[in-house]
Amino acid sequence: MSSARTTLAPVSKVKIEVKVNGEVRQADVDPRIPLVQLLRDELGLTGTHIGCLTGHCGACTILLNGSAVKSCTVLAASANGDEIRTVEGLADGDLHPVQKAFWDYQGFQCGYCTPGMIMTTLELLRENPDPNDNEIKAGISGNLCRCTGYQTIIQAVRGAAEALRRNPQPADKS
Ligand code: FES
Ligand code: FES
């Protein structure tokens, strides 16, 4: 039996410019690659994780123009001119209050889902600064965790909400 190997045909790259964590970055991208691949492979921002690449797990969640988006579902080329915030853009010397809450409440075990959970939490708490548990569950329902059983994540989001109400972060408004 002959073995056939499928290779993608070469295509012309597309020049794009994005603002990532406040920094303008340029890249020549294959128009077929998803945004998560641009972030990880071209821009070196490996805090954004890849789980499924099909929009189901939420590990790749980032903020795109302020909205939580699964970055495996967006073509990198289509993000030209957009503003992106990744987990690397949160800590400013100290951990961001949402990161600190995940640490304090042990809202992770292996940590694979954590960057996506945190970025989703940022959007959730911007929209609803004092969510109840059902609202937290609904808010993180697009992010899967195989380790924690979710209880400590819910506690972490609750703790993050309290921390942000005490100490709002101006950068989170955008
Ligand atoms: Fe994007 Fe799973 S890797 S949703
Ligand atoms: Fe391991 Fe969530 S902490 S997948």
C-alpha cells in the first residue's frame, strides 16, 4: 500500500499588525492559521494554550477588542488592526487580582485551562461585578477543566470579584 502524505499548498502570506498587551506587533501570516497559532508560534506568547482547536475547551481564550474570544476560532489574518490582551498582559509587577484569586483559592491543578479561565473571568466580572454562583457557572461554561471539579474555580472567581470591587483595575475596563 502506498503511503500518501497530505501537505498544505503554499500560499502568499498576509502582512498584519495587531496591538498585543499594549505593544504593536507585525507579522507575515499564512492566511489559514488561527489567531492562537500567531500568538504562540509567531509572537512567542505561549500563555495562551491550545486544547481542542475546535472551539470547545476554552483553553485559548483571549480578549479581542475587549471581548473574550476563543482564539482558535479566529483567523490570524482577520485580526489585522485589532487589540488583543493575553494572560501575559495581566500582571504588572504583582499578579492581577484575578490571577491572585486563582492562586489563593487554588483554582487550578495542572493549570492548563487556567489562562483561558482567567481571561473569561475578566470579561465576566466586567459585565457583572458581583455574580452569584449560577452566574459564575454560566459565565465559565465555555471553559473546560479536567482537574478541579470546578468548585475551587468558582471560589476563585468569587474571590476575584470581591478583590476587583475593592481594587478596580482601570485596564480591565477596555
Ligand atoms: Fe480553542 Fe479549545 S483550543 S477552544
Ligand atoms: Fe487542569 Fe483545569 S487545572 S485542566
